[in-house]
Amino acid sequence: MHCERVYFYAHPEQALREVEWIHYGRYLDERIKGKPTQYITRRQEFFGREFRVTPDVLIPRPETELLVETVLKLRPALGTFVDVGTGSGCIAVTLALEVRGSGYAVDVSAAALRVARHNASAHDAGVRFVQGDLLSLFADGVFDVVVSNPPYVPLRDMTGMQREVRDWEPHLALFAGESGLAVYERLVPEAWRVLKPGG
Ligand SMILES: C[S@@+](CC[C@H](N)C(=O)[O-])C[C@H]1O[C@@H](n2cnc3c(N)ncnc32)[C@H](O)[C@@H]1O
């Protein structure tokens, strides 16, 4: 219906038009098949802002707001930053907007980067996006902050996962080898390499 929730509750008399019934039926069918609501509405709120999400990106989780808060607490002025595995761009865009600064964001997925670029431009955030494997494209000692919410689910956990996650979210965003630590094991030494002293 393209209306605010408050309008929806204030107008119980408003009937759906035929075209709205048709859309509703399609959305309901998708939801019954397990598609997460955020991939149906194509949006998710993060840190008080709306982000576009598609099945090419992980749906931003509320817990990840804690990561942003922690970075802002540790480094209120932020400096030069890079977000590794940016997905929808929610972390990088939020950091850039919160400090009115700019930074970099990397993802290995070109499709995810298209969504992230859309989000950065929708919010007019100063983030430069690059496609690459972790931090391999960056020189030594250039960043004050490296932030990341990398994939960390062990492959062996796949069978027991909620179907909304396992069957719909990108596996590249979820799984990190048998132990779940495959990305961390490469990311931590790389982060040390690209950080400035004291970063
Ligand atoms: C858990 S998701 C996080 C997405 C987003 N930062 C968030 O917090 O909602 C991990 C992201 O890392 C990306 N990724 C996985 N392996 C990567 C690699 N080797 N180099 C760069 N990005 C990678 C995935 O494509 C995915 O977008």
C-alpha cells in the first residue's frame, strides 16, 4: 500500500485494490516458501536508516549496530577506514555518515557491491567501493580503522540452520570453511599489515 504503519492502523476501512491483492498474494507465496520479508520488501533498517537489500547481500542484523557503536566509541573521529566484506554497505555507509567522513569498502562479490553503491548514493555517503579479496588491494600502513563483519559460520552447521538464512542468504556471506574461522585467519594478519601504527 506504500503507506506508513501509522496510516495503515488509522484507516482500517481502506480496502485493498485489485492490484494490491495480486501483489499481496505473490508476497505471501514467497514468504510461505521461506523468503525473508526483507528480500520481499527489499529494505531493512540499520542504525536508523533504510537500506536496500536483495538476495545478493546479507540482511543487516541489529547486532551489527554494536560493531558500529564500538568503532565510534574507540575512534570518535574515525580517520581513514576500510570495511571488509561490505555486503549491503550498511557498516561503511553508517560510519561515513555518523562522522561526516569518507572511507573504503571492499567485497569480493560484484553483485553485492552494486547494492552497496546504491545505498551509498541514496544516503549521499562518501564511500569508495572496490572489488577484491579481503585487503589484498591495499598498501601497508594506510588505515586508522579496519572494520569487518566477515562470514563465520562453519560449513558443518549448514544443515541445522534456519531455512530463511540457509536457503536465501548468499553462502559467500555466511560460510567460512569447516571451522568457520577461514576468513578470520587471513583477515587478522592482513588487517595488521594495512593499519597505521596505533590503528
Ligand atoms: C557476513 S556478510 C557481512 C555484510 C555486511 N558487512 C553486514 O554486516 O551486513 C560478509 C560479506 O563478506 C563478503 N566476503 C566473503 N569473502 C570475502 C573475501 N574473501 N573478500 C572480500 N569480501 C568477502 C561477502 O560477499 C559478504 O558480503
